[in-house]
Amino acid sequence: MINKLKKLNPDLPFYSVTDEEFSSFGRVLNNLSTDGFLYEAEKLDYPKEGSIYLPSVRNLESVAEAKKIINEIYGEMPTQMGCCYGYNSLMNATEWHTSSEVNIAATDLVLILGHLWDIENKKIASSCFKAFFVPKGTAIEVYATTLHFCPCQVSDDGFNCIVCLPKETNTPLEGKPNEPLLFRKNKWIIAHNENKALIDRGVVAGISGVNFKVNY
């Protein structure tokens, strides 16, 4: 799959999360059993189009291995386990949190990642980003300094990604912050200049260059 993706996307640097290139963006959690998470995620009904993000899914949070994530990744802090799933092939935007994010691929998928330190004056070029293939069943920790957004599919069946974060991340803000990039609790975001839908929702446009599309 990775060789196919590299061939079909010559203008987008492509790697696997098992490559050394991933080390500054995150790490693979080889000691985490993901079968229980995949079983629950596969029960979700896909939308007809677009993607859905659920910050907290009770059945995912009840999986036995959830305690391992809470204790070893989040140091016993309150943690939510949700899911992002559906259909997407575009970069479109990038976001980050003040905490690591654990992703578990319930299908093969691609993440387009960058580094927080490459943002200058609320702007970044898409050429700063790289694509990483995440095989089904793989669990990764995406560091707090890593820019990321909605996963991209590698088949017509769409994508499914379990998302673990500190509790209340990505939920609506209670006030109006002075920080223009803060869009939800613990969620800072910049839209690609071509993403009118997000810009119309108040997201700051700041990604220039190609709005990468993952071909498969």
C-alpha cells in the first residue's frame, strides 16, 4: 500500500508511521492491544458523505485496554475516547492541542502532519507537511507539537480512526477567547486558504500552497 501511495502522490512526501521520519511527529504504541477498540469502532454507521467526529463514545471508553491509555499516556488524567470516521481525501486544514493525541486506525488511513514550530504569524505553507500511512490496527501517539487534521481514506470504503484526548477536548468553548486560532476547548486550528466552508465558520485561513489530495 505505501508503495502504491508514493507512486500515486508524487508531489506529497509519503512515509509509513514505522519509518524513522515519523519520530519527530509521534511514536507507534506497539504494546497496546487494539482488537477491542476496532470491534467497537466498526459498529458505527458511516455517513452518506463527509466525515463525523464524536469526541466521546461510551463503548470505546469501556474497552479493557482503555485503562492502559489513561494510565500510561495521560498519567491518570480524565480522558475521552471518540472516533473520526467517514470520507475525506483532502488536507483542508490543520489543528493541534496542548497534549498528545492517541490515534488507533480502525481502517488503513493516511495522516497529513506538520510541526507546530513551522507556523509563523498564524501562517504555514502546505510544503511543510508530510503524509504518513497508518495500517489498520496500529495505535500511535501524536505529539502535542504535531499539526494534524481529519484522516484521509485509502479506499472507497472511507476511513475510521479512534481518537483519544484529555476530557472535553474539541468540545464547544464556554467564552469568546482573545486567541483567534482557538476554535474549541484545547483545539487550535488553521484552515487552508481554499477551504471556504471552515473559513465561513470563523476559522482563520493560513495554509498556503497546494491543498493536498491523497490519491489511492
